[in-house]
Amino acid sequence: MNTDSSATDSWPSLPYDEMAPTVDHLHRLSQIAGKYTLDQPFEAYWGDIALLVTPRGIATRTLRTDDVLFDIEFEILDSQVVVTASSGKTTLPLAAGTVADFYRKFVDAVAVLGIPAPRTTLETEIAGALHFDSDTIDRPYDARMARQMWRAYASVASALSLWQSAYIGPRPPVGIMWGGFDLFAPRYNGRSLVPPHDRPIFQQNGMNGEVVAVGFSLGDSQSRAAGFYAYISPPPAEIASADFGVKEAAYEAAAGLVALPWEVVRASKNPQATVLRFADAVYAAAVKFGGWPNDWVNPRHDGWYASSHLISD
């Protein structure tokens, strides 16, 4: 049985410089699985592409190609990738090495299961994007850092799923957008938008509706720190003056985002409650300043309550 003695730290420290090389490696590898989501029927706002946080890692939903059903799970707690298909099962190690070498082994392994290679090899949304089969840079893999990353994703996904559970409007599942490798929880109100004409096609198809979004990023070379972000699109003129529920949360006009540092949440007495307070406040700002419906959020409760009470109780 594979256990992790530090797994009790569900809101772990996320030291950017120490984590970044492993996160970058996992980001690129996860896109191999992500590409298969593009073969599935398109769901509005790219609802079909999110990778789900699982009990041991991150995974696609059930995918279909010809007569084969399959999913791909990066079992981060076990340092392996598992492809489970109606035609069989295969496992590959998660370890240091090159993306090109992993990609070659992956394609060979899934071919035996009747699964074709991904239709594109581009490492999407990464500066200086390479292709899987030509990315021969030798990259490190620190299993301890990967597990800390997963624990952060797991805790944030739980909090944002709780936030989303009460919303009765359109909303894709909470998941990891493999292009940017951020955890994303959007709410839509059904009103259309015309996206900027100069944006790439994935943004054209993902920004064509009014949205309130809350997400979590592991950081980048500019911020060098993990944190939460949120935005309202279109942004209300008064957004900079809104109360975002946590005093350290602030609107960054240049980025068009509300930012809340990971360390602020982690240091709070109840991190999940802090995330919910932040997310609720962002939606409240959309109601107050952006004309969003104020009756589309139900009280939060579990299924046992819902099975025995009318929603109006």
C-alpha cells in the first residue's frame, strides 16, 4: 500500500522555485491526455476538456474513440500514468526524462488498446511551445513536489465544487484546464457576448457568454507564487471598488483579475471557508454591479438533506 505521511497537510506550502520544474513537466505530459478531449462532442464554454481531480491524481472523463471507451489518469500519488480502456489497461511511469520519450512510449502502449495517437502534438498555451515528439529537453520530476501540487488541487477542487453546487445556472464541472494547467470554476448566466475578434479560436468559443469565474493557479515566472484569481466578464465599471470577502483580495486592473494569494488562504483558520467567502463575494459583486441574477444560488447542503426537503424549505 502506497501512503504519504505528509498527506495530512491538505493546504500545503507551494514553493514556486522548488515546484516549477516538476509542474512544468506534468503540465506538458498532461496535455497528451488533454488532446483526446478535443475528439469528444464539443460542450459550450469548453466544458468537455477539463481534467478532473481524482483520489490519486488527475484524469480525463470517459473518452470514446471508435468502439473503445477509455480514460487516462495521472496517478500522482503513485508516480504513474494509467490508461484504462474497454479493450485493456496499460501503465507508464511518471519520472524524470523528456516529453518526447514519454510520448513515444505512450503512443506505443495505447496503440495495443486500439487508441490512436493524439491528432496534434503541440504543447498548447506554453510560451515557445514545442511538440511532444520533438521536446527532447531532459526535465526533472520530484515526486514529493508533485504530491504537494495534487493536494493543493484536491483541496481547492473540493472548495470550488462546494461553491458551484449551489448555482442553478449553466456551469461546466470544476476541473483543470490543461492548456494553462489552472483549476477553473466558471458560472454562466446564458447571456451572449461577442468575443474580441483578434483572440484565438479556443478563446472565441470559450468567451462567448457572460461569466463569473474563480480559479487557482500554481504561479508563473512573473508572479512566482500560487494564488487564486477571479473575474467577471464583461467587467462592471465599479469592480475595483467591490468587497471581495477577504481583505487581502485585490483587483488588478492591468490583468483584469481579482487576486488572492495562496499563502493568505493557507494561513487562515479555515482555508475552505476563506475560499468560499472569496468566491461568494465575487459573485455578489456581479449581482450588485453587473446585473447577474440574485436568485440563482441555493443554500449549500448535502444530498441527504436534498432527498428529504423541498428546495423551497
